[in-house]
Amino acid sequence: MWQETDVDGIQLVATPARHFSGRGLFDKNRTQWASWAILAPDRRIFFSGDTGYFDGFRQIGEKYGPFDLTLLETGAYNENWPNVHMQPEEGIRAHLDLRGKVLLPIHNGTFDLSMHSWRDPFDRITALGYAVGIPVITPFMGEPVSTHDTAVDQRWWEDLGSTVRNGSLRELSGQSIVDPS
């Protein structure tokens, strides 16, 4: 961890994360899971990847923060999976530890991996962000986002209405959506 490289003036830093690794029967935890600090001359971005909450967020924030934008896991959580997935409350805590300015929730809305409803991660993280004064960006799936974008309150999932049935999204606004069921 903490390895750095420079690509065209952008510093990429492999930072710690908390998750098991491996894809086969005999390779469990033989590789490291990482999060990323992306440091450009005019922007600092943090990408959590798949992770549980841990004290490393505070270390990353102290070493590389403050971050203009944090992309933090906020979906597919369960109280029995604290080492690999964050509850929305932990996502807010991680954002604060990282000294983030704007939060973009990730690892949600694609398919149901856990027992919570499809909308729950979006509803909870936006309510929590609002309650503590953190701007939360929620772009529609596939919508491009500028690192300078701070538009909040894009609650697109509430407008889906009858489009969401039994955890499944179909054609919406001319965009093909991955079936989360």
C-alpha cells in the first residue's frame, strides 16, 4: 500500500481498503485490496472501491486530504458484513475522516446483493448528507459527472415510480439499464 505513480501530472496513490481478496478456491487474501487517491494539480479525488469502514480513512485524509470529491461505497451493506461493506452512516463517517467536500455514493443501484431495498442506499445517504451538511451528488446511472460538479438533490430514483418493479429496471429515458434482479 501507499505506492504512488505519476501519470501526465496526476498522482495516483494506492491507499488501504478493508476487504477480502481472491476469486478462486485457493487464492484467498493473496493479493491486496486497494482504494485510490487521485491527486491532480487542481483537484483531489478519493475512490473507495469495495471496502468496509476502518481507521485507515482518517490516515488517508491526514496524508492526502482534503478531498474535493469522495466516491464512497454506500450500497450492498448488511450488519453481518462490516469488514467488506459500509453502512451509509459509515460512508458519511469515512467522508468526514477523509476531509471530503462533496460525496458521490457508489456501489449501489445496480443489483441487489444484500437484503436492503434497492432505493435504501440512495434514500439513506442523501438524508444523512443533508442532516450533517454534506453535499451528495447522485447522478443517474451512466450520466457523466465533472469533478467540478456540485449539483445535489438529483433524486432521480424517486421519479422512476412504476418503472421499478420487483427490483428490476427496464428501458428508461432511451437508456438501456442493467437488470439488477
